[in-house]
Amino acid sequence: MSIYAKLRAGLTTASAAESRTVAMQFAMNLPPTCTLALHGDLGVGKTTFVQGLARGFGITAQVTSPTFNIYTVHRGSFRTLVHLDAYRLETAAQIESLLLEDFLNPPWCLAVEWPEKISAWIPPDTLHLDLGITAAERHTIRLR
């Protein structure tokens, strides 16, 4: 079964390392240029998922939440990962002022945490992932 099929059915992971592995497998199967919208409450593993994406893109630098920077750019051996945390953004106009387009030179992946804050700016072909935590402290990942 492909990673896309597994994610569409919904996966449950038992650890952050397992979630990163799923994201790494997903990264290796993404189109060359794409946008990912990561939905979920605080602490569900959105940044952990992005860390796995980075590994899958050959990025060895540490990936942390860009909450205060708004976004970070990670250049891998064959793809650029732009990690955007929209939590502090209020309008799509604010995102325009960030000049993200300057970093979106193919091949790239834009991973957006809190995409609902800038939903008018999110491209229509964006892949949406729902992340959550079960009562048993396991993480869930589902591709819409």
C-alpha cells in the first residue's frame, strides 16, 4: 500500500520518531513542488512532522518551530523546505509582506502550520493533513 493510501486511511503512531519516519516516507513521494497544510491543535506534532519531511528532503539541519520567526527556509540536497507557522498571522495581507515567493523556486515544499489563519492565501492544490492525539497519547495523521 502506498504512503498516500495509508495516510488517506489514517495512521496512528506511538512515538515522535515513528511520526517523523512516516513524514520522511511521505516526503520522498511528494511532487517536486507542493504546499502542505498541517491542521491540528497545539502540541499534536505538526513540527515533528515537518522534521520528518526535512529528513526526507535530505536536510540535516535542525528543524524547530518558526513561531517567532514566522517562517524558516531549509535547503536540502535536492529540495528547499519552507516551514511557515501562521499562528501569529491575522490576514492574508500579512503573508504577502513576508515575500515568501522569493524562496519558492522549484523544487520546493511549503509546509504551513495553522493554515486556517491564512486560508485565503493557501493554493487550491494544497495537500491537507490532519494531526491529532488520541486519549492513549498516540498521534494520528490523516491526509484529506
